[in-house]
Amino acid sequence: MTPRFVPLSDVAETLSISASQAYALVRSGELRAIKVGGRGQWRVEVTEIESYIQRSYEATEHILQEERRKAEQKG
């Protein structure tokens, strides 16, 4: 059975980033997470990771469209 929630180390591995970068995504609010347990360890729902990836694709597409628009105006 696939887990519903994963630790930040798994998020980092999935996104090919460092654990500190994954934590920064959570702190900034870009990636929703919850604190669980007495020690307050962060967990991220797998669906939230997928949502973050989709938003990142959309943001990247928007950036690329703007770059294309600016290039067309110059040329």
C-alpha cells in the first residue's frame, strides 16, 4: 500500500532537491505540509507533491511565454 504522507526526505528525493530545499518549500507555503507526532516532524501528502509539480509546470510555461513574447517584440 502506498503511504498517504511522506517525510521531507522523500519529498527531496522525489523532486531531486536537498532536504533543506524541501523544508524551504514548506516554510514558504509553496508546498503544503503538516507537523505530526510529539517531535513535530513534517509530513507531506503525496497528492500535495503532485499539485506542487503541476503548479510548477504551469508557472514555468507562463515564464516561457513571457520570454517568447519579449523576444518577439525585440525582433
